[in-house]
Amino acid sequence: MGIGTGPGGGAEAGPGDGCPGADRRLRAVVRLTQAMAAAQTGGPATGTGTAHGPAPGPAPHGPVPHRDVAHAAAERAREAMDASFAAVSCWERDRGRLRVLVNVGERAPGEEEYPADESYPVHEFPEITEFLHEEWAGGGPPHAWIETRDGPGTAGDGPPPAYCHQRVAALRRRGRGSCVVAPIVLHGCAWGELYLARRPDQPVFTPRDADFATVLAALVASGIAQNEHLEEVRRLAFTDPLTGLANRRAVDARLDEALELHRDLGTVVSLAVCDINGLKRVNDAWGHEAGDRLLERFAGILSRCGARLPGALAGRLGGDEFCLLAVGPSADEVLAAADELCRRADALELGEGVACGVASTGDPVGEVRSARRLFRLADAAQYRAKALRAAGPVAAGREGGPDDPVVRLATDPAARPRPARGSGERRRLRGAQGRGRR
């Protein structure tokens, strides 16, 4: 497969000329690979020539899987192919459509860099499925093909696809002269496409260009596969495996970010810490499978109650301890959600309800500079709830401001009330005697 450039795209590789075209495109391959790696790690892209930083971070319309990697790949592929425009799209099989993730370069009216929902029914572009399937069935690899505004399309080293009229119409409508479409194949299936276009005043793509676009699409597929692996690693690193809730690491990270907002903008940050009562007795009486079922059921209730608070994070801190972190909603709103949580937990057929403590920067609890302080306040409220056998949540700062018993307990763990007889509660406050979270 040759990778020399065609007319207008640099020197054509040839015997005895040092293969300047091949060298140029080899450097382009390196830069594309580096750009995708930088997008995955958040570091700067490196390489010869003009270096770009990582792709702009999250698109304004919300997170989309692989969007940063797709942006880095599209921009570098556009440069490598001397194209005026590039796009990366993915095939959403469940919706039967080709969805555009990013558009880079000279965009036509209506084309956004990060489209909110630019998609096309696959039946309008069936070559992405039928043409590829025919190629694979014949034993050949997936290959890029070329379309021109004059039609018909041509493949890099094979017959034209059976369907090209939509591609040709799109070229004319958007003022482009030619395009090359390279399938992105992941795990043996068509995942999407790399689309590159040139203006009418630029040279038409050549079969060698189609060869090189095929190589670039294979590199993009490799980058997406690596990104999928990294996303799965991140998911496992920040998710509790039993309940599917955020784990302690995820809660700590989100809380640190939330308290920065509180310090900078005064945003209200609230934390509810819940301890399931009677989990040990459930384990002893019916086995750990029943105990796990109780944990899963409570996790579902916590998630449902947290949905009342926009952007709230429900997490399992470990064992029988859970939390709800809210950023933005008022202390009263969080307390109402915690009250519902206690009522629903009390109605479960297993366990003996929960002890729930709430601490919020929206209540008179004093200055909260650290995650450790907010956790200490929530812990103290939870311990008071357990000692009082409270049916609902106990909130820090609502019984006398700085002289509030919960605030005093968080400041001086020696003031901790004795738990009710038979409660089995022996744990210390988080942070007491050097056992802090932070």
C-alpha cells in the first residue's frame, strides 16, 4: 500500500529520491498518534512541526464518549491529507444512524465543531454497512473510497461503492470538491468513519490518498480502542463494584472540586452520611448474600432520593456506610432528600433503617475549608442520630449554631455521646486520633 502524496499534496515518493512524500506522511502518522495519546491523558501533544495541545475539553453539549480523541484524530488527519475539512462519525446501531462527533477545518454553514445532534440515517449512506460487509465477506480489508462533486465514487484499489449519490449531493451543497471516506473498524465491526474533504480549487483525492486515509482510519480505531480501555479502567477505579455507586475515591475527588467552588463562588456544598443499622445482624442471621442484597437495595434508594438534587453524587464509602454529596441545592433541599431516604430505608424488609447525618455549608456550622472538616461534621451528625435512635436525619448547626452539639462534637470528638445500648457502634469519628480522611 503506497503512502506517497498525490498532486498538490507534496512530493510523490519514488526510487532514489529519498522518499520525501513517504517521510512526510510517516511524520504525520507519528503526530496523529501523539495527538490521540495527549487527548486521552490530558497532556500536551508533541512531535515535529506545529504542535497542538490537547483537544478542547468537554464539548458544550455534554460529555460524549471518545469526542476528545476524535477531535485530535480529525485535526491531525486533516493536516496529513492536505484536506480543508475533516469529521469523525460513529455508527449508532441501536438508532440506525451515523452520528457526527466532531467537525474540524473549514466548516460549512450549519456545521458545528462539536455538534449537539448532527446525525444521518444509515439507510441514506448504506455503504458504511453493506459495502463494508461485502468487502469483508470477500476476504479483503476495509478500504477508503473517494467521491467527487462530479461523481461517481472510486475506491482506492477496488470498484466504486454501490451508493454515492448522497455523498455527491453533500459535496455540492457544502461547496466541496472531493472527499475520501475511510471506515473505522473496531473489534472486527464497522464503528464509524473518518471523512476528509477538499475544496474545489484543491487537487482531487487520488487512490494513493485513499490508501493513506485507510492507514489513518486504522490508527484512529486503535486510539478509540485504547480510549475504551482507559475509560473502563477509570470506571472501575471510581465505582463501587457491588452497588454501582461512586466509591470513596470518586467522592473525595468530587468533594475537593465542590469545596473549590464554595471557596471561590460561595456555592452551597452539602454532605449526608448514612450508616445502615443492623447489617451485621442480617449477615449473621441470613448470610452475607442477604447482607449484600440489603446494601444493593439501599443503594437503589439512595440513588433515587439523590435524583431530587440536580448533580448530586451517591456513593458508598465502604462497608455499611454511604453518602450523598450535593453541590448547589440548599441545605433545606438536601435535608428533605435525606428525610425521604430515612423513611424509605425504614420500610425495607431487611435491616433496621439508617442513621443519617447532614452537614452543609448553607447552615451555621462555621468555616468549612477542607473536605475533612465537612466529613467530620457529617460524621458527628450521624453519630448523634445513632445515639438518639433518630428516625430522621440530624443536621449539623441546627441546634444552636457554633454551640450546636454536633458542631462541638466535630470539633472535640471527646464530647461524643455514648451510643444506645446494644447498638454495636464502636467506631471513632473520622479524623479522630489521626485517622482523618485527608
